Amino acid sequence: MKKMLLTTVLALAVAAPVLAADAYTVDTAHSEVTFQVSHLTISKVRGRFKEFEGNIQVETGKPELSSVEFKVKAASVDTADPKRDEHLKSADFFDVANHPEFSFKSSKIVAKGKDLYDVTGNLTIRGNTKTITLPVKVAGPIQDPWGNTKVGFETAVTINRKDFGVSWSKAMDNGGLVVSDEVAITIALETAKKK
């Protein structure tokens, strides 16, 4: 009996770090996912995604045990131009009929300084998956006026869209492209701790 009790206590002690992790979900009303590309090499076009969700497991003091999962609905793209948005949803770009979501799932998190982390994981766009590292800045935790625990996460990264099978463009007479290959992405999330 004592041996069984000791085994149970040891098992709980080993599991304690996992059980201690705090779960946070994205508050979409106070978050944003935006992007920017060069157009005709002389201007910038900006857009956003209106539908996304995410879950973050935070192990305080042990970032290597924390994790991130994030998904974006590709069809929720909004560039303030309905005709352009429809083109982005087509097979020329996101091909939302066959690939309705973009996703990111972390595989490694490393502390880089006070409230700064490198979050490495797999980014999947249009069915193509690449490993990238996101520099993430964390703010909080804080208590909001309603007693909820909130944490902010912010990152910015530039990717080459062709790495993910998004290759449509047209060449111009000067040799430039209508749409740049590089896409600057910014994600700012306010998350709420699950009760």
C-alpha cells in the first residue's frame, strides 16, 4: 500500500509541470493579423484577416514547455477592395476552396531576453509547410476590470510567398513585378486565461 502511494505521489510530481501550464485563448475583438506587400514596386498594399483563433499554453518560467497553435481563415482576407479580395481567394493566390486555413504550430520556444522569445514552428499556407522562427514580444499578465487575466503577444516577420506556393504575379516592362514576393506579416494578440 505504501509502495503504491509513493508511486502515485512520484507520478503526480513528474506531471506537475504539465498540469501547472496556463491556457490562453485569443480575444479576436482586441487582436489583429495584418500583412503588407509591395505593388508595382512603388507603393504598399495592406490587408488583414478578420477570422482567426489560437491557443497558447504558458508554463511560467519554463518557455521550453510552452506551446502555440494558431489558425487563420484564408477567406476572411480584407484589403478594402472586394475585387482584389476575390482574386486573393482564387487559385492564383490562397486557393481557399482547397486550402481554407493557414496554420502555425510551435515546436520550440527559447527565451531571448526580458519578455522576448524566439518561437520556432511549422507555418502552413496553401498546403505547403515551412519551419520559421517568430520573434515574439510578451506583455503582461495583467488583470482587466472584470477579473480576467490577460497577456499580449506581438510578432512581425517577412516571408517569401513563393515558398508557400503563392506565385502569381505579372512582370512589368522595367523588369519589376506587379506584386512583390516578400510579404510582411504582423500579428498582435490579446489573450485571455482560461478559467
